[in-house]
Amino acid sequence: MGANGRSDEATAAVTGAAECDPPVADCAVDAAGVFTVELDLPGGMPDGTARVLLRRRPGTGDQATDVTLETTPVPGRPGRVRALLPVEPVLAEGHWEVRVSGGGVAMPVAAGIRDLRALVDRTPPVPAGPLAVRVPYAGKEGHLVLRVWRREGHVEAGGLRLADGALTVRARLVGVAPEPGARVLLRRRGKGGPQHVVEPRTDDDGGVVFTVELAELLEEEPPRAAYWDLFWLPSPTAPRIRISRLLDDVAERKRVFVYPHTRVAGQRVFPYYTVDNDLSIEVNAPAG
């Protein structure tokens, strides 16, 4: 018997599970947002005690948050278990690392097959509460991570067209009522940065279209790059809503979607998506 009350055999089993390669987890997300994980348990972790643990990476000043999911055996697959995260609860926005725990040990899981076909260009129903989006992806070390967005209102960026010194954006409103006086706000990052307002128009599909004349974003002296973030203003008194691209199967759009630049008055300008899949514009960008 070990000093902590655990048998030497149990201690060895837990140690072996912690030191082995992480199990590979397959997962899927359906159109409603239900997240399902399935994996073979590592040695020394009996399925009767195994759980799937979701741990949100803490932000500045935050504490890590855990959500535990019960597992059930997969019929006809000894040692393989399945866990399900229903639509409720709505998780906090952020990156949730997927782990398997049991027998006194918790370990990350490797990202296996990710079935995200139901997420491609989906049109979710108008949410009664916050819009909740879940997209699993493989993190830096190949571990499975669930990216979650939670928005009280959402404006989904669609097609982007960069031509003739202007950027034209098509978007659709999700859980946001179109109101007279709605505007698009461009705000340059930095304390006290300037702002620029653009008038949107309605397209034939019920969405909205707006065009940004890029020359209006240029600095007289461009010593460094400047970044403009795009927002929707439902009304003069309503909170602004970040314009983003969330409703598909891409968790990290910045690494996947790279748009060409244009030159306006000798300066490079191009649209891009941030690490949070929010739409922005970079001007005075360095050459190359």
C-alpha cells in the first residue's frame, strides 16, 4: 500500500496512463451545436470511472473553468466510451481543452476525426438567448480543443470584395433586428483612435451590404501599421456588435483565410480576420 492509501498496482496504472501517448478522440458537432466525443480509454483507466473534462483556458485575471461530462460505453467496442455536451449549458466564450479523466489522472486527448459537415455555411435559427457556436480544432500540439463563441447578437460576415480602392462586405444579421438608423462603425485600435461610419444597404437576400472607401482610413504619415475593427451599430443608443465570421467549420480563420492587398495612395491595405474570427482591416502594412 502506498503512502497515499493507494495500492502500488493502482499507482503504477495511473502513472502509466499519464506517461503514455494521449488517446485519440473523434468528435462531431451537429447543426444544433451538440458536441459528441468518442475515444478509446488509455490503459489503467477503467471506463466505469472515466469522464470527459472540458477546461477553459483562463484569460487575464480569470480562473480556469471546468465542465465534466459523463461517459457511456460504445456498444460493440470494448474500452471505447462516448460523451455528449448538449446545447445547454451555454459555455463561456473561449478555448476549452478536451481531456479524459479517471483513476486519479487527467490527460489531454489528441484530435482525431472531426465531423463538422453540419456546420458548413449553416443558417441557425434565431436564438431565444445568446448565440452559441462550438467548433472543435487541433491545437498547437495536436490536442483537441473546443472553440466557443457566445454572442448576444451577431452579424455574420460573408463575401468580401476588394476592388477600385474599396472593400465591399456582405453580411447577415443573426438575432439582431434590422432597425432604421443602423450603421457600420470602423474604429482604429488604440486609446482615443479615430472612428469612421459607413451607411449599409439591404441586399436581395435580406442581408446587408456596405462599402468602405479605403482612402478614408489612411494616415497622413504612415510610420507604422494601423488596424481598424468593424462593428454593427443597430441604433445610435444600442451597444455595438463586432462583425465576425463564426457560422462555419473554421475555428482559426486568421491562419486559413489570407486576402490579397491593394495599394491606395502608395499604402498597402487588406482585410483580415483576427484570432477571434472578427473582421478587421490593416492599413499602412509593411511591404512583403
